[in-house]
Amino acid sequence: MMDIGLWGRGFVLGFAIAAPVGPIGLLCIQRTLNQGRMVGLASGLGAATADAFYGAVAAFGLTLITAFLVSQQFWLALVGGLFLCYLGVRTLLAAPAERAAASEARGAWPAYGSTFLLTITNPMTILSFAAIFAGAGLVTATNDTLAAVWIVVGVFCGSAAWWLLLSGGVSLLRSRIDSGVMLWVNRVAGAILVIFGALAVGRALTL
């Protein structure tokens, strides 16, 4: 039977974690404007899936996985930062898509995979989830598997809801933006992503 209370707490947590606009949010906005709502939403769902994974690690108290991820934070941060730089350069050099429907059909799965990889390689995500779950009393000390499942489902739904709202809202602006403006959107977004990636690599080198 569904536990609305636990699901709701997980939903609020997932929504709150997803809402701050960082590199994933910037990618979602740029891809929605350039390639359509489906690609933008797919980008967000990749991040939501990674959030749900880390939520499961925290909710089920999988300390071995947490310890392993923390021990590999240098490589995770390095790979994530370099991949973000790569995406930034691609975005910087990208020409505005002329046929949105074709772009959406071709780009949804790569968009999903790229944001999943970026989120899953952020070594601070698991630490944040563990701290938030403990502080909110969501760690299932009684080893209640079903309760943990509803929390994780709530986290995914909350995160996905934010990305649906963001991609849907941004898509309303697409018809008002011409190719010249979109070219500058790509350039600015790409430059910011490269900066985020360079900072991530810099942090990795100090670990």
C-alpha cells in the first residue's frame, strides 16, 4: 500500500534538490530552446534518475556503496568535469537546430545519458543526500524496505516534476526566439558550462 506521507516527503526533497539552477539546469534550458521540449525534458530525467539512485543509496543505508563513491571522488570529479567541458565546447560551437522535430527524435536519449552521467559523477551528491536524509529523518532505521522504496519513488517524482515544469516553461519561449538569438544562447551557455567544468576539474585536482 502506498505511503503518501513518505512519498510526499521524498517528492519535496527531490524537487528541492533539483530546483537550484546549475550546469544541468543550464543544459536543460539550452536544449529545450535549441532542440525542443522532449530533449529538454529528457535531459532533466537523466538527472532525476541519478538523484533517485543516490536517494536509494541514502534511504537503504548502503554504506559500502557510499564509501566506494567517496573513495573514488577524485576520478568521479575529474571525469565529470572533463565531460562537462566537452559538452560546453559542443554547445558553444553548435548551430541552432532548424528542424525541431528531427532534433527531438534524434537527441532525447543522448540528452538523457549525458545528464545522468554528469549527475552520477558528482561526488558531492551522495554526501548531500546522506546528510539531508539523516537530517530529515528519512533514513529507515527499522530496515523497512517498502518505506525506503516510497521515499526513493518520491525523490524521482519530485525531481522529474521540476524538470517537467522547467522544460515546459522554457519551451513556451521557443517561438519568440530567432536563430540569431539562439546562436548567442548557445555561445553563452557553452561558455558557462566550460567554466563549470574547469572549476570541477580544479576541485578534483585539489582532492
